[in-house]
Amino acid sequence: MAVRYFVLANRKTECPQDILLLISNHVAWKARPRLRRGNAQKQYSMKKDKKEAAIGFIFITMLIDITGWGIIIPVIPKLIAELIHGDISEAAKYGGWLTFAYAITQFVCAPLIGNLSDKYGRRPIILISLFAFALDYLLLAFSPTIVWLFIGRIIAGLTGASITTASAYIADVSTPENRAKNFGMIGAAFGLGFIIGPVMGGLLGQFGSRVPFYAAAALCMLNFLYGYFILPESLSKENRREFEWKRANPVASLLRLKKYPSLIGLVIAIFLLYVGSHAVHSNWSFYTMYRFSWDEKMVGISLGVVGLLVGIVQGGLIRWTSPRLGNQKSIYIGLGLYTAGMLLFAFATQSWMLFVFLIPYCLGGIAGPALQSEISGHIPPNEQGEIQGTLASLMSASAIIGPPMMTNTFYFFTHKEAPFQLPGAPFILGGILMLLSTFIAFYSMKKHFTIKE
């Protein structure tokens, strides 16, 4: 239920010492061709094996990381309610601000952590991140008050660089031929982890609201130990650079949008899409527990279904729809399905309806990649990295605004003194933002690009 974008730099992996060695021993090479050739092939094979093992570790790291994150989602509402001695409606308000605390610290610190990994290497940053997440989950598990939950989320935001640093790690060890395939493993790990995690969390939540946090902490600690003893460094010292504060400015990338005035409309459209999606991302557990009295197990199963549907759409359906519909039709159809799904969630009266309504909502997932593709298609090749970085910052900014907006809307229409009861109000607001996104995208493409029939 989340989308993430990565901005990466190519780095050469050839070893100049090997070339010098071959030149200096040219005579010996000619005298013993079979032995030298065999040694070179063996050395190449060993390097290749090490790279494949490192990529395998990164896949396992991401899988465990996302699984640990997914485990706690179904039980967060009940834990918050316990700590504030309130109901699910009040818990939702705190839930939104907890996500805000995590998102804003990550927005500020992610460029800082990325720059530190360019100076000190990927391995220490990944290990510190994994260890900090383990401590964070333990802190959440033992939290005596709601204040400790906020402290834990801020710590997680400060060090939550495992995914972006892992992406840089893959860039380091990949070749142009296998880079796309290797990055696809991160998406696969994310999808698989989001199917496994919430289901595990829902089942473990039956034994207490804090049990899934212990499980998540154990997974992260095992991941840390695995990486400490096995993970090699991917960034050689000659490819490192000095830390620069100006490169760690999270706002600078957003200001670069002024370079692309014709794309402002599409960027606003994708931002509204991100914010509107938090009606589901940040509100699902609270809404289903309040409206349909779901327990942690049911919430976990439903989120597992979401992960499966998103994986099918993102991993398979888009490959079929993209060449047949094109970007512009995919944007309109996708945003229309998103809007319909939101409104159906808002007025659902039975639990089974939510599972049915997940289908059109998840099918709306064809809109996001199409918007990105349309934006990317109007950017010069040498500026692609910059615009993708800007979109990543935009997504982070939406995670600061969306959660408190949606959960506070839910609280306003569900607390005891609400003007009237409307638990589905966040979905209506999300639907309005999706519809507004559709109109802005249409107007922008009509004004600046050729509308394709």
C-alpha cells in the first residue's frame, strides 16, 4: 500500500589493478595461456558469486525489514487505545500524528543519511538502521505511555534509511545489463513482505497488542546479526566523496520544480494522489475496527489481500495495460477507479463489501506509474535522476500531510460529540482529492501536451 521511488548513481565496478597485472605479465600470459585464462575466469567467477550473494542478502534484508514493519500495523490501533485509555476514534487521531512524527523526521534526515552513506559506505548505514529499528520496536513494545511511542517513531525516522541505502548498494554491485532486474528484487521483497507481515501481525495480535512488536524486534535483530557477519561493503573508497551539507537539503529538490513549468500540473496531480491515498494507508485499521468491529486477525488478512492485489497490478497488469492504453488513458482510468474505490469504501455496510471494493481500488494502481512515465517522458535524459529525486521528496512530503489529515477527519466524524456519525468521511475526502487530481491532470495535458484519443 505504499509506493516508493529511488534516485541512484551509476558506479564503475571494474578493477584497474587486474588490467595492470595482465599488462605487466604479458610474456607469462602468452607462455601459459590456459593457466592464466583459467585463473582469470575463476577470479571473475568469484567476484560474480560475491555480488550475487550480496544481492541475495539485500533481498532478505528488505523482506525481513518490510515484514517487520507490516507485522505491527494491525495492532497499532489497540496499543494506542490502551496507552491513552480511550477508544478507537481517539486512537486514530494519535495514530495520524505518530505517522507524521516518523515521516517528517525521515523527510529531513533521509538526504542526510544518503550523503553519509556516500562518505562512509553502505554497510555501516544499513547495519545502524537495522539495529535502530530493532531498538525502536522494543521501545514500542515496552512503552508505558503514548509519549514513548512518539520517541520510538522519531528514532525510526532518524535512522530509517535501510531501503534507500539498500538501493544504493544494488547500484554499486550491479551492471547495466542486470540493474533493472536487481532493482526489481526490492519491489518483490516489498510486495512479499507486505503480504506476510500484516497476516503475521494479525495472528500474533491475538495473543496481545504488544506481541507483534517483540516479533518485529527479533526479526530486525536477526537481520542485523546476519548483515554484521555476512554483508560486505559495496562502495569502494575511491568512489566515496566528502559530506556536503548543501546536498543534504530536503527542500532543495522540491524547489527544482521551477525548472519544469509545463509539468507543474502533473506534479500537483501526483501529489494529490499521494495525499488522497492516505485515506486508506493511514486509516484502514482504525476504520475497519470502528465500523465493522474487526479484530487484529481480520485487519491483517485484509491487508495481506491488499498486498497481493497490489502485487498483481504493479507486477503484471501494468505490463499489459501500459502498451495498450498508453499513459494518458491509464491516468484517467486509474484515477477514476481510485475515486470509485474510495467512495465505495465510505458507504460500505458489510465487511465482505470491503474485499470486493478492494478490486477497483487496487486496479487504480495503473495511474501512478503512468503519471510518473508521462512526467519522465518530457524530461531530458541527463535530468532524469533529478526529477525522480524530486518525485521521491514529493511522496515524503505527502506522508507528512496525509496521515494527520485523514485520521483527524475520521476522529471528527466518529467521536462522541461529532455533529453526525460518518466513519467513511476520510474516504470521501480521499475520493475528492483523487477526482481533483484527475481534472488537474487533464487540464495540464490539454494545455501543454497533445491529448491522445
